[in-house]
Amino acid sequence: DTAVSQTPKYLVTQMGNDKSIKCEQNLGHDTMYWYKQDSKKFLKIMFSYNNKELIINETVPNRFSPKSPDKAHLNLHINSLELGDSAVYFCASSISPLYNEQFFGPGTRLTVL
Amino acid sequence: QKEVEQNSGPLSVPEGAIASLNCTYSDRGSQSFFWYRQYSGKSPELIMFIYSNGDKEDGRFTAQLNKASQYVSLLIRDSQPSDSATYLCAVRGGNQFYFGTGTSLTVIP
């Protein structure tokens, strides 16, 4: 069974479109995260939710909007996609915000043309 | 701006040698320090974490922390070709994790 899953795995779209990435974890964790990894492998946190509440909201364009319908799901919606949004987006989860180990999903490779 | 810096490499070592990976961080208030391994096209996975000064060993891996120098390292003994990956250093302050850009390691058979 996959612990942290993301869909889709690949996403190719045109500039200006709106797209969503979904994440689900079956680990019973309270905390979920979205990270962006650029072409230089730099992994940067975007958002974190603890039990459906937003606890980390980094400096990210407001075109990015996370939504957590329940603590097992954290989705990322992106409006008006730009070329610079091309990256790999990783979802992760942990038992709590202060727990050391994060479990990462397989990633979603977004390409904006 | 909290920064975590690593040499991007690539670092090449022969099989059986010790690989040494280094990381410095800017925030003296950082509390915990992590090493993640990321194979090409895969997601990061946690290898070790350390929060006290000194060494922490787990199998072939040793993490070393020096808070005074704001320096953390990872030693991989008896390097294997399967250790070839990018190694990401991460630092936690509060709820936040800050990652370095990673060091690419190649172990040559």
C-alpha cells in the first residue's frame, strides 16, 4: 500500500491554465506539506497543514491555493500557470508538526509550455 | 532568510571508500538537522537526523554536528554503488524545514 500518493504523476499544460494536484496519505498522520523542487534540486516548502488547519504559508504567489478537506488529503490548486511554475511538486506527511520524520509522496512533475 | 548550503558536487568516490558530505547553515536557532537521500527521479527519504553536538552513527552512516561552527556532515563508510544519489541536508527551526540544494554522490565500482 502506498503511504503518500499523489496524482497525477506528470502534468503538461499551457501557460494560463488552471490545474490541481491531489495528495492522500494513509498513515494516519496529522500534518501534511507541499514542497516545490526546481531544476537545481532546491526543495522549498510552500504550505503545511496540521489537522486541516494551515500552519505554514511561505511566500508563494497567491495563484497557489492549498485545500485540506480532511487530515488525510491535501490538494494544491494553481491558477494562471506560468513558465516558472514548472517543477516537481512533492507532498509529504508527518505524525505532527514537530515530528522529525517526513514521508514524501512520489512527486508530480509539472511542465508549463 | 534562513540558508542551508551544500557543495553541489558531483562528488565521486571509489567503492569501499568513505564519502564525506558537508553542510553549513545560517540560523543559530536551528534545532534539528537531517540528511535525506534522493535517487534520480524519486522522492527524498530520511537517512538520519541529529540534534546534539557530536556524532551519531547508524550502520554505515555517521552524522556529525557542530553547532558552534554551524556545520553538519554525513560520512558514508564502505561506500557502495547503490549509495549513488543526491544527498539533501535539511535544518529545522520551529515547524519549518529548510533544505540545501543537495550534493550529488557517485560511487564508482
